[in-house]
Amino acid sequence: MKRIILAAIAVLLMSVTTNAEQNKILSKDSVLSKFFSSVDSIRDYTVINDVKTYAGKKVQKRELKIFYKDKGHVRIDVISGDEKGGVAIYDPKTDKVRGHRGGFLKGIKLTLNKHSKLATDIRGICTDQATFQFFKKQMEKLKNSPMTIDTLGSGKVSIRVALPESLSVGKADGWKLYLGANGLPYRLEYFHGDSLVQESVFKDLNINPGLDDSVFKM
């Protein structure tokens, strides 16, 4: 009987400790602070993005390799799916995108307004809106807005927040950002009402590899 009582006490203490840890994780300020500091520690990175985008009956499925370098330089290579072989390079100095489409149009290189239909996905999401740094800027503007933060185990959390019209991306009015134990995104979902309009899964993240400037030239 004594062993049973001691075991019950141990379970209760573990439960209290776990709840305390979860409450700490659920603090909006602590979650955002970790996210912001994790992004700020990145000079450059590469990541694979498996992304599905929905616009009415249209579905765009692509696997992208995203390159980011400090001060906002972005390169996106379409490595499989729709527009395979396409490349888009965003220059923060000109606020324009230079690139080419996939297939037989690969040889035609254009410099475009970043909002051009040839430079965005089917919902109009721009090249420079695909980076962790952009997500951070958005969340900094939203930090005083109501958010739903859930713990997902293994140090992971999700943040659900509404997007006002002034911060809408791809005509979405809400998003759900999933952060790993390292404080960085591993999944992002955009919503319009209750409908999922884009889902991105980030994998094979390589932080601070020392990308050469030539990566962002064409």
C-alpha cells in the first residue's frame, strides 16, 4: 500500500511539473521572444519547402528550395512540381524579382515587379514573403493581437492568429505558424475563413552555411 501511495505522489508531482512547463511554453511573450531571437540569429540559410496552394478549383503543388541571405536577398528554385526548373531571385535594393520559368521557357530571363503574376504563386504570394524573416516581421506587427498558442510536445508549439486586411498575404485572413524546439518554423498554414488556402512544410534546414553573393545573381 505504501508503494502505491508513493507512486501516486510521484505521478502527481510529474503532472504538476509538466503543467507548469506547459504554462510557461503557452506564454505568448515567451513563445514570440524565442521565435524572434531564433530568426535574428540567422545570417543566411537554405531550406526545402513542400507547398500546396489552393485558389478556387486550382491547386499548385511545388517543392521549393529557398535561399536567404541577410538584408533580404531571396532565391527560390522550383525543384519539383508545377513550374519545375523555374527560378526567382528577389533583390531588396530594387524591390524586384529576376528569374525564369521552367521547361522550354528557361532561357527567357525577365526582371519583374515582385507582384507580377509571373513572379508570384497562384494566390499572389511574393518571393520575399516566403522567408522566416518575413514571418517574423508579420508576427512583430501582430504581437499585440489575440493569439491561440498550443503545445504540441517535444518543445513544439503552434500559433493561430487572424490577419487584418493590412497584413493579408495571398488574400488570406488567418494563419497558423508551427515552431519547432529550436524556435524556428517547420510548418505554416494560411486560411481564408475556415478554408485552408496554403500549407507549407519546411525541412532540411541549413543555418548559416555562408552563402556566396553569386547565388543571388542571374
